Amino acid sequence: MKILVPVKRVIDYNVKPRVKADGTGVDLANVKMSMNPFDEIAVEEAIRIKEAGKAEEIIAVSVGPAKAQETLRTALAMGADRAILVESDDEVEPLAVAKILKAIADEEQPQLIMLGKQSISDDSNQTGQMLAALMDRPQGTFANTIEVDGDSVTVKREVDGGLETVKLSLPAIVTTDLRLNEPRYASLPNIMKAKKKPLDTKTPGDYGVDTAPRLTTTNVAEPPVRQAGEKVEDVDALVAKIKALGIA
Amino acid sequence: MNTLVWVEHDNNEMKDATLSVVTAAAKLGDVHLLVAGAGCAGVADQAAKIAGVGKVHLADDAALEHALAENVAPLIAGLMASHDAVLFPATTTGKNIAPRVAALLDVMQISDILSVEGGKTFTRPIYAGNAIATVESSDPKLVITVRGTAFDKAAAEGGSAAVEAIGGASDAGTSSFVSAEIAESERPELTSAKVIVSGGRALKDAETFEATITPLADKLGAGIGASRAAVDAGYVPNDYQVGQTGKIVAPEVYIAIGISGAIQHLAGMKDSKTIIAINKDEDAPIFQVADIGLVADLFKAVPELTEKL
Ligand SMILES: Cc1cc2nc3c(=O)[nH]c(=O)nc-3n(C[C@H](O)[C@H](O)[C@H](O)COP(=O)(O)OP(=O)(O)OC[C@H]3O[C@@H](n4cnc5c(N)ncnc54)[C@H](O)[C@@H]3O)c2cc1C
């Protein structure tokens, strides 16, 4: 079977985002960008499924600017077989991304589509579920453990109360949570090899998808800042403070 | 405007998360509720008592027992013929179902709203809450998830809405529920606890976490939270995680013990009323948001604190 892994290029998780003074967004100029950490986990899981002999091919896809090629090369260096960049300089909303992915899935016929549960940029947590709806296929969101078995996949999900296990018939969409695996680092030889792996470039128009935004962002502001308070000398002083709060 | 609110429940009891969503929905228009499940008529009766609710739709069907998105989303999409907006709590259930509904309706969902600024305008956090975006929808219908800590809870009593049974549920046949491991605890739920004691990587292992954090939490009648590092290392289960990608909490008092204060952790707790931090590193970023800080070795300070309270 084939596995499709959508990946997004986002601000690196170690960077503290700065809001632009004119309120139009977050400053991404000269900021370190990386693959969305949840997508990295999805790539890793796809590779493990392939290594276990349960998949033949992994296709990485990214919808984003030309520079998202770097993100796809990272996926290829980790172990994906080929890549598709759907190039757009404008921010593409999850609904339109899901429509593009649906069109690619129609062409490629993957049995499993694995992607991060959310991107750490817009924190939407939507794309996988939307894709599942458009394809009329089942979804296993917030995956903690995945077991592919014949024509189904069993997904243990991280939910508010603990864990929940569901069984989905393939093709299915799985979104990954933090504890599914620890992604590998690409080795230098694999980074070199990845440069020769096929990477197709397309546009949303090639898939007939209109990416005009449905949401208009009218302002982006800093959240209220919290001021640091005081440090107390010792436990006795802390006890007094806690008692003053009326919780003990 | 007619709004529809997803009632969060376990087929026996309505969950508190529903109440903040009702408050958000009431800012948009008339509030109708949907109770979808199996054997959940009692939940509908509870929900009907929420103040300010106009009507409760009750969809009671075996196919809805576990709120599988494949079965629930088409039902909600159908109800949207007579509603202009549907709102879910930003719980794992809400986050699982809402985007599926949005795609069926061909609209862009607005995730995790913090405020209602107008009939189609909302604020929401992006970049782990390091920026707050104001967004305006141009879609004919609204699909929204609501951050519980950003809205007051509607009164659970005082209403007397009519409960109307609806049909139309069916099993999509592509997914099935296998099992759940849901922890039963006497402790307050994280998202509604007034006091939370949270532990981080410094707690070493599950036994040390339990021996250090639990007695203090017991003393304070507190919920227990954790950083991602503590969950990843297996000190505590995943449902303890507070942060950008875990639970968002805003208790009266949040006590962070052996937690450095990474932006992803702060994203989940920085709206707490009072933050107390205990860390041996005086430069730990957690002190930049803490109202009260104690620089100390937690293995000495926490047992002493528990003892003296
Ligand atoms: C995509 C993504 C999502 C994430 N989501 C979340 C999330 O939702 N929630 C979350 O918490 N994290 C999240 N993280 C992880 C986050 O970046 C940090 O790695 C994590 O919060 C660190 O946990 P910690 O503070 O317990 O550990 P550390 O950063 O290792 O901090 C341990 C602290 O303990 C102190 N310490 C050590 N020994 C003692 C002692 N004896 N006494 C007192 N203090 C001591 C140290 O000084 C240090 O400050 C996410 C990361 C990524 C990439």
C-alpha cells in the first residue's frame, strides 16, 4: 500500500514568535523554519510501517511557498520515497489544503494518510478531519499508537479522559499526537540521497482548487503580558503567601 | 441567528465544558442544544435546565454511543439546514467532530475562540497563544470551537427548554469503537479545578512524582497536571498534560514544580489567576510569569511545604 504524508513548513518550535508592529501577522523574516513537529511524527510513523513490510511507498506532500521544498527534502531524507509540492505564496487555509489533498489522494489512491494533529503556527487542528470528511473515509485523530492489520487500522487516541481505541477500515486518515514515536534524525548520506529523489511541483489550480480565504484576519496582536511577581526567601514565606490566597 | 451547541457528555452526565459554550453561543443568538449519544435521555433533561436555552435536540441512537465523528458529523450537517452556527467545546471530542462538520458544509472552521467580537468576528490564539488573531468569516454558516477558560459558565439551573427527539442517525460503517482507558479519579478535573499542582521532568519517575506531588495536591484539594516532558517520560498519563497541545487551564492558583516554563507549557496555563513556581534554577523562564517564586530544590521544599500547610 501507499502512504500519503502531508507536511507543513512552520516557524521552528524553539523560536518565540514576534507579532508585527502593524498588526498584520507574525514576523517570519529571518526566522528559523522547520517541519511542523507533529508532521515529523507522521513521517516517522509512515517509515516504520514501511520498514515493517506493510507499505511499499511513502509520498510526502506540502502545500506552501517554494521554500517548503526544504521541508519535503527533510521528509525524503528521513525516508519518504517521493514528494509533491503544491506551491502557493499565500497562506492556504485548512479547508483548501484538505481539498488539494483530496485531489492528490484521488490520483494516488493511498490506503493511509497520516498528518500532524495540528500545526504549531495557526493551531487549527482541522486539516485531517476535513480531508476525512471530503473523502468520506474514517479518521483516527490524536494517535498515540497505530496498528495496521490487513484492510484496517487500529488507532489508540489521546483523549481528554485518557485513551480511546477505534478501528477504522482502510483507506483511513490518521492524525498524530506527540507520543506516537520519536522521529529519527536524517543521516548525512540520506540527506545527500534525498536530493536525487523525485519532487514534483504543482499549483492549487492543477487540482482545480480555489484557495481564496474564507476567513479574513483583520488584526494580530500581542497577548496581554504577565508581569513577573516576587520571589520569596523560603518555604515559610511561601506558606504565608499560600494561606493569604485562601486556598489552605 | 439560531445556534446549535454540542453538549459534551458520557451518556450519563453532562460535562461542565458545555456551559462555557452556551455563553459564547448566546452572544450570537438563540441557543439550541444537541445531545447525541445512546441512552442519553437523562443528559437531555439536565441540559434542558441550562439557563437561556431555547430547545434541546435529542438524538438517541446506538450509532452515536461513542460520538464517532463519521456518524455524528452528517447528523449535525443535516441540522445546519435550520441553524446558522454550530459551536463545540475545544475538547478532544469537539476538535474531532467540528472540522468534519465544517468540511461537509464547505465552510472554514474557527478554532478555539477567545471572544465574540461581532456576528462573524472572533478572536483566537495562534502560535501557542503568542499572538491573538481577530478573524472574520465570509462563510454562510459558522462552525466554531470554544476555549472553555475564555467564557464564563452559563448557569446549569434555571432553564426549562423543551426536549425534542430527532432521528436521522446512521452508522457510516467505516469505524468502530474498540475500548477506552478512562481514569476514574476523585480529584477535580483539570479544566475545572480551582487549584492545580503540576510537576515536570525534575520529578524523576512515576513513584517520585506520586510521592512528591500527590500529598501537596491532597492538602490543597487540587487537580494534578504535568508538563509534556513528565508525560513523555511516563511519570503520569497523557490526560495530565497542560499546554499548547494538551489541556488549557486557568485555575485560581497554578503551582508549577520542577517545570522550566517552555512556551508550549505556558500556552496552557498563563491565564491562571495566580501562578506559583518552585524551581532550583533562578533563571528558569517560568519565573517570568510567576506571581510568587521560590528558588529551591523541590525535593526539600515541597515536602516541607506540604507539612507546613
Ligand atoms: C510540538 C510540541 C508541542 C508541545 N506541547 C507541549 C505541551 O502541550 N505542554 C508542555 O508542557 N510541553 C509541550 N512541549 C514541550 C516543551 O517544549 C518542553 O520540552 C516541556 O514543557 C519541558 O518540560 P519540563 O519543564 O518538565 O522539563 P525541562 O524543560 O527539562 O525543565 C525541568 C525544570 O526542572 C528544574 N529542576 C530540575 N531539578 C530540580 C530540583 N531538584 N528542584 C527544583 N527544580 C528542578 C530545572 O531547573 C528545569 O527548569 C511541546 C513541544 C513541542 C515540540
